[in-house]
Amino acid sequence: MSALVVVVIAVAAALAVVAGAGIFVLPLFGLVARHVTGLGRLHAGVAVLPWLLGALVALAVLVPGDPHTGEFLACHCADQPGWWHLCAMHPWSSTGLLVPAALVLLFLLPGLLRRALVLLREPLGAGGGATPRVLDLAEPVVLLHGWLRPGLLADRTLWSELDEQERAVVVAHEQGHLARRDPAVLMLLRVLVLPVPAIAARPFLTSWLAHAEREADVAAALAVGDPLLVADTLLRAARRSLVVRHTALAWTGASLEDRVQSLLAVSDERLVPPTPDVSWLDGVLLLLFGLGALTTVPWLHHQLEHLLNLSL
């Protein structure tokens, strides 16, 4: 039972760190990224950072270390009387932290689980890619539906009002999203921000959506050969439809003004095929960074215990 206490403390500490770091880091990065467009691709990496910090704290709770010798599974404070330990080697000395840990979990878990249930209800999609399925939708929109097997849904009324050239631009834009695997990336980001309150996560997600829409606009401009045509089609379609402001990959999503200005500023050198924001290389870099961070666990464990005992 005492070993389980340490696990509960580790989980609570990890979630607290993820939520706390996310509350400060994510909205700040979202604000900066909206003004520095080159940062758009870094959203996934930034969203992982709070989880990496939380994992390190959890390991520091569970795995003792002695920074004086650089050894794992060693605790130079083991013989100090009245010392609260955060490790599985001395689990009985940390039972006093069970109540605070339980309070942290009761505060964070309900909201996290509610947001997780919302994501579990997200449709996988029926496939179809950028071939539009024209339906009678509740809103006059064109959007990608499903995150694993996305398909393009178009409201019948809106679609009938678009001419052939405009339809080609819209389809090219959505093909750009699919080439970048944006539906899956959006789902990944929404999973990563689960522990973070919506008020802090929303600016971060909308910042990435603005970046994704700009990239898909460039893909459409490359496909049709004219950024001005994409900008004109975007404005004409927006007059006929609702501007989608929630977290969805829709033709009139994000800021129309920003997207049009980006298209007007596009040069021939900027017209390059879109690339995904997340790739296997990102996973390799994250793994290497995580392995390097593991070397700090003995030092972090030591500092956590000193902070806990108010003896820096």
C-alpha cells in the first residue's frame, strides 16, 4: 500500500506540472506564433514540453538519485530523522503527502476526463479525401470531417453558389490540409492540451489553426498558380458562409484578414509543396532530448526533497 502512495503522489505531481506549465507556456507561445509565422510548425513540440517536464517530475518522485555521486537508486538523505522522502525505496516516509496529492487529482481529473470524453466522441471519418460530399448541413460551410480518415463535407447551398473555378480552389486548399496531415495533427494537439484548462488551450489551438490555414492557402495557390485567385475566392466564399471560429479545419476558418494578407504577400519562392508539421524526425529528436533529460533525475529528486523539507 505504501508503494501505491508514492505512485499517487507521482501522478498528481506530474499532472500538476503539466497543467501548470501549460497554463503559462501554451497561451504565450500561441500569442507569439500568431505574430511570428515561422513558429507555426513548432506547436506540437511546444505542446509536448509540459508533458516532458511532468514525466521528469514523476520519475524524480519514483526514482531516487544522489547528485553527489551521480547514481540512480541512491539516497544520501536516507538516514536523516524526520526526512520526507519521494521515492519507492522509502515509501512510508511520504504518506503525509497523500492528502495533498489526492486534492490535486480531485481538482484536475474531472475536467481532464470531461475533455477526454469529448475527444473520444470525435468521428474517425468515412474517408474520401478532398472529394467533396455535398450534403444539407446545418451551417453553410465546407470542412474536413474526421481525424483519422478525413473526408470533405460541403453544404449543398454554399456549394451550389460556387462556380467551377472557386470549387477547384476550395478542393486544392483541402488537399493541402490532407497533404500536411492536418486533421491528425489537430487531434494530437487536442490530446496534448487535455490537462490544460480550455481558456489557456484555446489560444494555442487557434494559433496553430491559423498557421495550418495559411499553409493550405499556399498549397491552393501552388495548385491553381495564382495566390490572388485564392484570396478572391476566400473572400467571396466568406460572404456566403459563416466564418468558423471553433477548432475545425474549415474553408472559412481562422482570420480572413490574416489569410488574405498572407496570400497577397506570397512570392513565387514561397510557393512550395506543403509539408506536415509532425514527422518521424520530430519523434527522434524528442526521444534524444528525453534521454538526455533523464540524466537530470538524480539532481531533480534531490532538489524536490530539499524543497519538500524546506531545506535548500
